[in-house]
Amino acid sequence: MSDKAKNNVEWLQDFYRRLCDSDWEHAYGFDISTLDNPGWKVAFNLTDTKLSRCDFNNIELNRTDDNWIFCEVKEDIFLGRGGTHNLDELLGIFRNWVEQNLPDTESPWLPELDDSE
């Protein structure tokens, strides 16, 4: 199955697997949790990856009290928050940004950390 055919959760699972190198996952990782507004919060730690050097334009969409999105990258962490039905949209925003900045065939690691180079 191509990456484009995968849903956002399947893609995220595969992307996380690409980052696991027997070291990174012990110090960093991803969190998906709920907010008391209510809503969703995602936090994807990008420390020591090529993505930590990529620009991200903050996103703020306030559609309704239940349908909203706020995303930013701060201190090597992609942070996304959204309403109760916006989890898939948050994952999609993260996915699109990763795919724009890191082709699937490219190592996610900074050159000085990539053992294969």
C-alpha cells in the first residue's frame, strides 16, 4: 500500500517506526491526549531529526466552539490542538508538513546522526 493510500493513523505508525533507531524512542516520542475544553492535543517531538530545522507556518482556525485547530512548532515539538472531531485533521496537518519536508525515501535523521551516510 502506498503512503497516499494509508489513512493518517497508519501513516503515523509507519513514520514513528522510521524514527525508532533503538535510541531516539527512549528519549523522545509522540503524545496524543485529550483536552478539557473538550478536544485533542498532539505533541510530536522532532529533536535530532531533519524536521527540527524545517519552518512551519502556525495554523489557527476557529470555525465553531467544537470545530477549531491550532498548530505550531516550538522548541523542536510539533504541537496541535483541536476540537473533539478534529483529531484526524490534526494528524493530517502534521502528515502534510512532514511529507512536504521529508520525502518517504529520505532518512529522517540529521546527517551527523545518520549512520548510513
